[in-house]
Amino acid sequence: MSKPVILTGLRANNDLHIGNYFGALLPLIDMAKKHAGKYQINLFVPDLHSFTTPVDHSKLYEQTMHNLKLFVAAGLPLDNPDVHLYRQSFISAHSELTLILNCFTGFGEMSRMTQFKDKSATLGDDRVSVGLFDYPVLMAADILLYSAEYVPVGDDQSQHIEITRDLGMRINNQFGELFTLPRTVKEQHKFFGKDQGLRIKDLVDPTKKMSKSDESGRGIVFLGDDPKAAAKKIMSATTDSLSSVNLDYKKQPGISNLLQIHALFSGESLETVAKHHKNKASYGDLKKEVAEEVEAFLADFQTKLKNVDESALMAKLETSENAMNEVANTTLAKVQKAVGLRG
Ligand code: TYM
């Protein structure tokens, strides 16, 4: 029996931030560390997804390699044979399956994707690419090729997990059981020990999510930020004038976001952290505690980053990309046969 697959990808169009770290990377790495042997762990850079919105192409490859190092610094065990680390574009089956899946995907259902609507609203009409529109289908191919059941992602990607299930089910209904479907979003949360999806907010505008495509970077804590500068970003995070700490995302989005970040760094539950600070009139203590945690975390993380063994990383990529080409091509061949491309 093959082991259940846990899979996630993080785009490399910029450095990763703490939202990416806590939303997707850490849950997967925790599983790789705590349950080695029980699951197969796939972590990849979806480099083809990176330029669905405009990027500096001269820096993309370098950024991809840098982000792979971030994964290792975050604790991905390279010596575990059940862990696979790869770059999406090195496995051409991702692109081929996407083209096939496209023909089973409705224009209407893609138009309803919240991420597409949000992202296209911030770009001018002529900068909204077909690639951006098709982004969830490529993501579905990333998941279905490897029969991944568990996909740790932040809340913003939940809709894409659902569409992956819809597409997989549609094709299974028409052609027989070709794909293993990822679990429902609710089951994913249960598996990763959460009651809901994570969405860390921007520090300057806590009504929107922390996003690596935000150009100013003032509201974002990047994993590569100078630790002291990051602590300052926390100290100057937007709060409110209510003078009472409460976990209330509607009335106090900035404070609630800081409580959430505090809980993640301290490893305590959000309820415990919120209870501890409840009704305090000054926001200074909360900010200071979070700033200290962020500073200490980044200093430690960056030391680990400097010590990443690059030759071990390159060797792992080579082994994983060979192995994953085999897995992905086997799935693709079944689909090609089913849809009439092979005899
Ligand atoms: P990406 O690269 O935008 O983000 C990587 C992961 O970080 C999560 N995330 C957040 N989580 C909490 N709070 C935030 N503020 C925050 N911002 C981002 C995202 O939800 C994501 O899990 N489409 C994906 C990449 C992808 C993928 C896949 C993921 C491509 N193929 C297959 C899983 C499986 C994306 O753009 O994530």
C-alpha cells in the first residue's frame, strides 16, 4: 500500500513571509518531522505559477533556488526518503495535465474564483493574463498528479482545493477512478489540527491579507527581514483607538491579527493568548511581546538559512525530480489513455 500523500507548494515570486510560513510550510514540515514513515511528503516550488502575475523574470530562477533553501532552513528533513522536494516546471506532466483538465473546466466556474477576481481587480485589463485565469487548473494538476490527500494551505487557497475536488470528481465520473481526490477543506483542517483556515493580515491594513505581492512591504514580515526592522514593523502595526484588547476581527482587526501572530509564535492557542491579554487598556505590552518573538524567530531562522547545505539540497532535487517525473507520468499516461490520446 502506498502512503497517503501530504503536498503543498509555495510560489517564488518573492521572499516568503510569516503568513506563508504558518499557513502552509510549517504544517507540512511538522508532519514530515513528527510522522516520518507514515506519510509521503511533497513540497515544491510552483515556478510556473510565479508569473501568472507579472514578475521580474531575470530574478525568478534565483528566487526559486532561494525559496528552496528557505524550506530547508524551516526544517524540511532532506535525509528522509519519504520527503520529496521539487520544482514544478522540471516535471512537464504538470503542464500537460493542465491542458487536458482545461477542457473539462467551465469558463464560468473559473470566473467565480475569488482569488482571480481579487487579483485581476488590482491589475489593469491588459495585464490580466490567461495564465492567471487558469491558475486553479494548474494547481489542480499539481495535486491530482500525485494523488495528494492532504494539502496544507492558507485560507485564501481553500476554494482551489474545492475546485480540484470538483474537477477530479467530474473526470472520475466520466472515465472511471483515475484520480484520488484531496480531502474536503473541513477534513483538511481537522487533519492539521485547526478549526479554520489561517489568514494572517497585513500589519498596515489589517482588513486585507498579508500578501507577498504587496509592493510597499511595510505591512509584511518577510523571512529575510532584518530581525530588528521586523520588530519595528510590529511595533508600528495599525491598531485602533478602543483602548481594550479583544479578539474581535470585525471591530479590532489589527489587535486580533497581533493576537493571532502571538499565538502562532508562542505555540499557545489563540484562546489562551486572547484570554491573557483580554481587556488590557494598553496595546504596548502585546506589541512588545510579539515584536520580541518575531525578532528572536528571525534571528534563529536566518542562522539556519546560512547553514543550509547547498550540495545536499541539489542532490535532493535531482533524486526527487527523477522520482516525481515517474509518478506524474504514470498518472498522466492513465489520463491520456482514458481521454483517447493513447491506444
Ligand atoms: P502562495 O505562494 O500565494 O502562498 C503560499 C501558501 O501561503 C499561504 N498564505 C497564507 N496563509 C496565511 N496567511 C496569509 N496571509 C497567507 N498568504 C499566503 C497560501 O494560502 C499558500 O498555502 N496557489 C498557491 C501555490 C500552489 C499550491 C499548489 C499550493 C500551487 N500549486 C498545489 C498547494 C497545492 C499559492 O499561490 O500560494
